[in-house]
Amino acid sequence: MTKLKIKSGDTVLVIAGDHKGQEGKVQKVFPEKNKAIVEGINTISKHEKPSASNPQGGITKKEAPISISNLSLLTKDGKATRVGYREEDGKKVRFSKKSNEVI
């Protein structure tokens, strides 16, 4: 299993698929499946039966996981970049391959 370069809380750009060009914040990452849930991206409609916690039931919208290969990290200036790792002062840090800045 490879090390994922996208973490929870990162702002990402969708670079492939139905939602290409949209951006959002990563809410959760599933490393074993190589997928992530991105806020406002890949929403699905799910029918829910009435229950004690949701007495009304009905159709709800929720985000579905999207493949990490379809995501690219956005830097502070809003440009998509690839991510690398290097060691600085004995610590492993992520850096932008485009601008060579530490993320």
C-alpha cells in the first residue's frame, strides 16, 4: 500500500470524472480503499426509511467517496500541484512539486 499524499482538511481540485474542475475540502480519507470524501463533491441521493432518529424519513443527500487518483492538491495561491515528501531538520514534510514550498 502506498503512502497517500492527500490528508483530511486539504483543499483539492477534481481533475477527472463527472465533477472535473470542482474544488472542495477533504472531510475523510480511506487509505485502504484509496478514496476520500470531499465536501460538496460526488453527492448522492439516498432513500431512508423512517426511524427513531429520523421520524420523517425521505430522500437525503450525502457525499460519496471519490478516488484519490482523481484529486489534486491546491496550493495557497489556488493552483493544482503534485505532492512530494522530503526530510527537513529530521522531520518528514510534504512539499509542493510545482513551487517547492512546504505544505
